[in-house]
Amino acid sequence: MFIGVHSWPQVKIAIIDSGVHADHPHVGGIAGGVAMVGEDLLDRLGHGTAIAGAIREKAPCAEIYAVKVFERRLSTSLETVFRALEWCVENKMDVINLSVGMRKEIAQVPGLPIVVTVPGVFSNAIEVRAEESCPRDRFYYRDGIFYASPYPRPIPGVPPEQNLNGASFAVANMTGFVAALAETAPDAIRSALIARAANSL
């Protein structure tokens, strides 16, 4: 099942990650953001930028916000993530991409929008696992979990296995699909996604 590339123009997506290189050709600019660590939104790890590129591919009209919780390594505190989530609520984000694995479930933040993340982080989130056999323009669903490709947008001349890859990018790809349905009422997003899943797992 091919998933069309489109999105509600006003959808606001927060990427809680390492910042974003706004001028990267796969990103095409960001609408704003906040640094919970460091002093700027610059991505010194490349991770958040690759996440943003994967989302932008599927949601070209979305407003992307960089919520920086990583600086020099992909590690942060639960308190920092919680503050990032509070910022998302205060600034009326529609979708949150949270490619952060946590050792325990995060306490619910009142007023949270749609959260796309790996399993075990939030109750009621769109939970995603990586599935290498899944094409990047599709996703699967089984037993309460969505499955998406673990690869970001391809880089010319770089084999996929040498590019960044993993569960973070399965979450990012799924966030792009969610953005395409962001005009749907939040309580109907899950059922709308399930109806569009290419159920071949």
C-alpha cells in the first residue's frame, strides 16, 4: 500500500533530539525550537538532522521545531526530556517525534499532543519498532505496534547500511505518516493509521 506524500500545511512537529541543521537540503528550514541543553539549535551529532529529513520527505509542508536535548552524545536526563515535553505543550505542537529510549515509562504530561516513539516510553503513544523489510513509503501494524523502515533518506553514493539507521528512524518515518493525518481528530489518528497499514507482517 503506497502512502501518499502530503501533510496538513499547519501541522507543527516537534523533534526532541540533538538539534537540526536547518540549512541541510533534506530539511529545508525549520520554524523554530528551543535548546534544553547547550546554547543553540545546531546539531553537532547529525542525528536530529537525519530525523528531520526523514520527516520532511513525508510531510513537506509541516512546520518543524527542533527541541534539543542532546549536545555531544545521544544521552540525556529524564528531567530534560520532561521539560522538553512541557515546552511542546506550552507551544501547542501537534505531533512530537521522540526517538529516545528510556529505562522506564515517562510520567504523563497534561495536554500532550500525539507522541510517536519507541515502545515503553508513554502509554497511549503511537509506538513504533523497526522492520528492515518494510519499504520507506509504507508501514505495518501488528498487536498494538506500528512497524516502519529503520532507514533515513538515502544519501547519493552511500550504501544504506553505511548510513545512520535504527529504531530512531523507524519512529521518524512513522512521524511523517502521522503528519499526513494530523488534520484528523487526535483520538482517531490510531484507527486511521491502522486502516492505512500495509499489513504484511
